[in-house]
Amino acid sequence: MINKKIILEFTPEEVKLLAYGAIPNDLKARFKEIAYYLDGREKIKKITLEEIKKSNPKAYDSWTDEEDKKLKSVFLRGCRIKDLANQFQRSTGAIRCRLFRLGLIDEDYPELENRNN
């Protein structure tokens, strides 16, 4: 049974987001903490943005029009997502998300794609 105190920590706006399936990253992190709490596990270590940017310096930065054009061009020439992540200093997940938003891949695009290069 879920602890009522945990549920009451959500704002009405957050509950609406949950109801419609649009869960922002900060809520996903809170859900992980709740899941660990309910499972009797230790809380997961919170990773700071500074720590994330050590491996992906442009993490969470907005994409510029110039970056979008370059990403599209390089991707269409056959560059692998892993290599794009290194080039654009972002995670592979961020690259996949941006390619999806640009209409260049669909949700079923293979995680480990076999492409030239």
C-alpha cells in the first residue's frame, strides 16, 4: 500500500501531468525515489547537473537552429548515433530524442544501428 504522505507531496499540476502521461524528468526522478522507498531500498544517489556535464558538456542545453541543421546533415550522411553524441557533446538518448523530434527516426529506430562510418 502506498504511503499517503508520499502522494500528498504532489501538486495538482503534477498530478495532471501524470494523468496525461507527460512526465518531466524531475518527476521521473521523484518516482524512482518513491519506488526505492516502497521497496525498502536506500534512496538512489542524486546526480547533479555538474556531474552530468562532465561527460556530456551540452547536456540539457537548448538546441540551436544551426545545431539542428548540422545534426540532420551529419546523420543523413550515415554517422552513427554514438558518434553524433560525441560530436555534439550530448548523450545518445538526447541525440535520439532530437532526431525523433526532427522527424528523422521513429520510436522503433534500433538502439545499436548498423550504419556506415
